Amino acid sequence: MKEYKVETLIYYSKVTLDSKHIVKSSKKEIQEKLDIMSKEGWHLVSTDATNFGAAVYIYLYFERDLP
């Protein structure tokens, strides 16, 4: 049997000429979240992203086997 979990990360846009500023600033935090979840036995199975106003929402979907 599987157990599932969703983690949501939120990033806000800022006024800049760098159109990839969210990608650049979010990489470290996303990698840290993946490392933590992996140590707890979770496996990343899917991702999704959406925006609302000045915010970008990144969803990380994990699963792991129940003991």
C-alpha cells in the first residue's frame, strides 16, 4: 500500500529585467525539499505549477510504501 503527500512552495514575482529570477531563486529551496523528503523515504512522482497574481505555486507530489 502507498502513502501520498503534497508539498507546496510559493514564490513571488518581483520587478526585474531577469525573466528567470524565480527559477534561479527557487532551485536551492526545491533541492533542499527533495533531499529532506528523500531521506524520509519519499519518492517524487509528479510536479505541477500554477500562478495567481504575482505568485507562482509549485506542487511536488510524493509517494512512499507504507511499512
